[in-house]
Amino acid sequence: MDLDDRNKKVLQAVIDSYIASGSPIGSTVLVKRFDFGVSSATLRNIMADLEEMGYLTHPHTSAGRIPTDLGYRYYIDSLISVENDSEDIEEHLQQAPQLQGDDLQELMEEASRFLATLSHCAGVIVAPSESEATYRHIEFVRLRGRQVLIIFVTSNGIVQNKLIDIDESIRQQDLNGFSAYLDEEIEHRSLAEIRQQLIEKIKEEKLVFMQLMDETYRASQDVQERENEKVYIGGASQMLESPEFANVEKMRALFKAFEDKYKLLKLLDRSVSAQGIKVFIGSENPYFEMQGCSMVVGNYNAGSNVVGTLGVIGPTRMQYKQVIHVVDYTAKLLSKLLGERFQRGLDR
Amino acid sequence: MDLDDRNKKVLQAVIDSYIASGSPIGSTVLVKRFDFGVSSATLRNIMADLEEMGYLTHPHTSAGRIPTDLGYRYYIDSLISVENDSEDIEEHLQQAPQLQGDDLQELMEEASRFLATLSHCAGVIVAPSESEATYRHIEFVRLRGRQVLIIFVTSNGIVQNKLIDIDESIRQQDLNGFSAYLDEEIEHRSLAEIRQQLIEKIKEEKLVFMQLMDETYRASQDVQERENEKVYIGGASQMLESPEFANVEKMRALFKAFEDKYKLLKLLDRSVSAQGIKVFIGSENPYFEMQGCSMVVGNYNAGSNVVGTLGVIGPTRMQYKQVIHVVDYTAKLLSKLLGERFQRGLDR
DNA sequence: TATTAGCACTCTATATTGGAGAGTGCTAAT
DNA sequence: ATTAGCACTCTCCAATATAGAGTGCTAATA
């Protein structure tokens, strides 16, 4: 961090040029493209200094300089100005909703492709995590024999379902009754509480429903878990456009990693806590062992209680400024869509 | 088709060897590995004949022979014996269900990965197409204001939903009533018929529900369309293992093609009509412009009325015999699972 | 003291060359 | 009809040469 002004400028110039061109930057190129008022020899000295400090490196003795991960880090923390033109984004948000999937799942897929297209990287979205208290409606549909399909509707319009087996055959009519009962109660308490309440009532009367309640409770947990594990990846082939992945082995590893969505989930979840856009550069991320990859991630929300993560995975040499914008924009867009479409409890 | 016995044997030997090794097969190799009772010179003559007939070709003058698409076609149609050991498969089906997703979607994803793992190719599954008449239950859930979520449950346990806006605010109670009415009627007629019936009733009374009915009808079509467009691709990275795709450009094109699922869908749908396993070799398939790729596809069903397609996409040089087995097995497995789990109308 | 010019040196990328090996196609003999 | 033999072709691989880009160092300069 103890860089004087000129050093900063040179570092920025090198990284900018490298991001743009993809090939190592030599002193003469720098002198031609920028006007530092010094000769190439001086630049060589400066670059040697920057290399000693760990911000730049050499692929080989007689090649130009490329940024190290540390260099990128400094670049992002101190050098690029992500203009906070929130008005500009706001404007865009007003006019171009662009996403219109009316199923949550569809919306997520669309959004991940949207991210990918704008960023030229792979777009990744982690489905919103639900808290238990938000069920709006629970429905039971009897299929054949002892099979019952439970349908959960959350207040933001997400529909989930789970098939269960129960011991005794129950009439659809009774199921409807139970459903109505749950709908009524769910306004005031969580499923866990209702279950507790039923356990107390058990000696009195409705013994039949106890098992159903238990199954419902368990199913709701299953369903939550399942939904929380969903990762949408869109436009992965975008990443292959950049020459960084001309190496077949790397490509292969990349796609293997993408198929193991669980790891991705863990990685992305780590950053959920904080607000704002975060950038993970190359080796900085411990879970995703992929050399030469960076991630730009942000959060989105719906109303207030539902929050998910979204972001972009691309080569370390990416257009950070632009990508940060795109992620920011998409996060806001998604939040807005989820917020307005599934807004909670206004008229309950 | 006018091949004498010896020519057939040589063709088979060449293709078998090429599939196994991946490199062009020369006359000496053939003479060493197989016992034709003739010299390499004679084999050269035979191979030259086969080349003239279009079954084999040369990468260059002094290389061994490799099969043409026509050669593969002949190989599959006439030379390989896919032993119809249906007992064997039956046995497997009995003991190892292997797939256990309890959501249809989950099951499809699992199955596509299953295909990929066993075949070392990419596994592709087209979601079962529904016919309109199979709804088991239709449910309306009022969200805020004029938004209503319609939930469709088909008789095989697939849940679909769609958000609609209606003109006037309706009470949840009324919605429940309408739902019950539809549930009752849907037993006897299709949605289209019910709609017709309501139109006739319109002058009399229930004017309010007409709009809802229209929306419901439209939504059901949307939902069907959406479900029918779903293609699940699993284990795409499996394909990259084979040296055929060491070429970066090919890999890139492949993944681009995979992301455009619509084309895949069209391609796979074409073969839905017929029963049994079909093999499309390289250039034989008109929609999917991907050189060096073959597809092995089959059908699955659930009960009787629901049918989908599943298959495998891999390099033209694939282990056809084995892959055909795998596709056959998976199709039967999936049919069995869907059949037993979502069996229709046994106790209605 | 900081900067610059100049030059030797290093390393990559690319083209060229020259076998070695594999395989064919043809011819003449069986 | 089959075979042995041989000349020919083509790829693959390693070795070699060459041009170009860029550095690091030294000595001169402001």
C-alpha cells in the first residue's frame, strides 16, 4: 500500500492493458500507449520495483509483465473506480425489466443467462433461502392408495411439493379440512409450533392427523433443504471464449467443477453475510480449486426476509469494472422483480 | 449390403478395433490381432474394396483405415448383436432401482447423470409430455391483491404452477369453491370442455368465474408448453474425456449446442414416434450440426399415456453395443419408476 | 540522485530439416 | 485368387536455425 503516485499509475496501466490485450505488457508498449513523461528504461525500473513488491510478475525472463493475484487485489481495492452511478442503474431498472419468467425457477435460469451474456463469464445464482415461517398455503392431494402429495406455497409464490406415504388411507375431504386448519394456524405460528400444539391435543381427539402432521413437518424440512441446494449456472460456454481456457485440461476441469454444484454452493454461501459486491481473485478462494478463475458475487433479496447470492465466474483476467457493474445491476434487478412480484403480506 | 462373409468380418474387425483404440487400423495390425488365414496383402485388397464401397476411409495415404458414417451404419444394422438378454436386464431392474429423486425434476436430473456415468457420454432426457386430460387437481391460492397462483397437479404427481392477474379481487373462499368444482368436473371432461360448458352457463349466473376460467385455461396451456420444453443434460463433461474432443473449437461448439436446448429437443422429439432404441450416426442427423457426434436414443413411458425420450450423445467412435444397452436399461428403469410411483387412476 | 541511452543477453515462437516408422499400392510370382 | 516384395507417401518427432520482443545492467547525462 506504500505506492507513490507514479507507481500506482504504472500498475494501473499495466493491469488495464493486460486485461484488454491478454498478453504480457512490455516497457515499450507502455511508453507508446501512455504518456508518463519518462523513457522505457525508467518504466523498466519501476516495473522491476513493482515486481519486487509482489504486484507484477514475469512469465519468463524476456517477456513483459503480468499482474499477480496481489496486483489484481490492489487494483480492485484501490485503483478502479466503480462509479456509484446509482441513478443510472435506477434508470435502467425502470425501463428494462428484461426478465420475465413467471416461475421462480425459470426466473433464476433466465437471470443466470442474463448475467452470462452481459459479463461474458459464467453466471451463477443460488436460489433464495427460505425461512420456515413464510408458508402461505399448504395443500394435500391424495394420489393412489396411501400416497399423498403435499404442496407448499410460500408467501412469495414459490411452489414446492413432496410425495409422502401414510399408514392409513385418508379421504380427500379430510385432507382438505386439515389443509384449511393449517392455513388458518400458519398465520400465527410456525409449523414447528403447530406440531407442538397438536402433540398436546393428541390425547383428546385428532389422533389421525398426528402422523400426517409429522410427515408434513418432515416434508417441509426436506423441501427447504432441497430448495436451498439449488444452484443455477448459465452460459458456461461464455467462459470458453477467453483464450485462458484454450487449454483443454483446464476446460475439462472447469466443467467438472461446474457439475459439482455443491462446492459452488458452499463457496457462494460464504459471502452471503455481507452486503455489496465482493471480488474473489484466483487463489483467494479456498473451496474452488481452479487456477486462473475469479468470482464477482453479490446478494439479492425479495422484500426483506429472503436473500440469495448471485455472481459471475470467469478468468482472473476479466473486465472487473464492467463485471462488477453487471453483477450489481442484476442483483438489483432481481431484487426488484422478486420484491414487486411476490411482495409479502400487504393485504393479509 | 452385398458383402460376402469375409468382407463383413474384416469390416467388423476394423470397426471394433478402431472403436477400441481410436487410431487408424492398418493391415498388419489386423493380421496380428485377428486370424483371417490370409496375409496382410490380401487384407489390403479387401480394405481397398471396402473403401471403394464407401464403408471405410483414409485420413491420408499412408495411414490405416477408419470407418465412415456409412460403415458405422452397416456395423450397427448388420454386424453387432445386441443380445436381447431381457432376462438379464429384468434382473437388474429388480434389485437396483438406483434412482430415488422424489420430485419428477430431481428424478430426471438423476437419470441424466446416471446415463452419463454408465455410457461415458452426455446423458439427455426430454421431460414427459403431458396430454391435457390428465389433471388430477387444480388449486388456486390468492397472493396479494389481484394475483392468484394456480397450481396444477397431474395424475402422475407432477406439480406445475403459474401466476396470473385477475380483474377483481376474489376471496380465497370462492377460489376454494371453484377449485372444488373443477376437481369434480375434471374427472369427466377436459379443461377445454369445462370451459365450453361454462361459456354456455355464462348467461345464467357465475359470471365472475368466467375470467378465472379463461385464465386457468390459458395458464394450463402455458404450463404444458413449458414442461414440454424441458431438456435435462447430465454429465456433459464426460464427453470431454474422449480424445475426439481434444480440439478446443469442437468443445466450445459442443457446449454452445448444449446450451441451446431447444434444438436438442427438436432433434430428440423426432424419434419419439417409434419404439425401441435408435442410433443416429454423425451426419445422419439434420438438426444438430455437430461433426463427429452420434446419438443413441430411446423412449420411456409411465403407465401408458405419458411418453418421453432419453438418450446419449457422444463421439461417433463410441462403444455402441454397451451404450445401446445402457440406454435400453435406463429407459426401462425410468419407465418402471414412473409407472409404479405415479401409476394412474387405480383407485379413483 | 534520478533518468536515460545503449547494448548484450535471454527466452519464445516459428519455420525448416531430416530421419524413423507405419502403411499403402502396385507388380510379378505362385 | 493369393502372396511376397518393394518403392513410395505421409505423419510424427526431435533437432536446429532464426527473428523478435523484452529485460537487466552499465555508463553517461541533467
